[in-house]
Amino acid sequence: MDEHTKKMIAPIIITVFIVLYYTGFAAVCLVVQDIPLPLRWFFGLIPLVLAGVMIYVLLTRIKEIRSGEEDDLSKY
């Protein structure tokens, strides 16, 4: 396993857990019958959008790691 692969493990694992959490939360919001339908869709959509943002951030981070820019703070 090369150095770049080792640096990608933690972000991938964290992203998987957070996306699973957001997806589960969205599913629960959509299943609960006590909340009016528009609110269920609203509260179910927000976690799905956040999950999409997490995946985008992960892909950006993987590109940074592969290009050799592991530490962005060193630029400043």
C-alpha cells in the first residue's frame, strides 16, 4: 500500500459513515407519519443534500492527495 492510499483511508471511512447516517436520517424523516408530508420531504431532502456535499468534498480531497497537496495549510 503506497503513501497516497494510506492518506485516503480515513476520509473515505468518515465519509461512508456520515453518508450512511444522513441517508438513515432522511429515511426516518420520510417514514414518520406524524409529520405533514411537505415537512417530511423538506426534512428528508436536507440530509440527502448534505450527503451529496460530503461525497463532493471527499472526491476533492482524493484529488488533492493524488496531486501531492496533502497539506493545504503549508501554502499559507
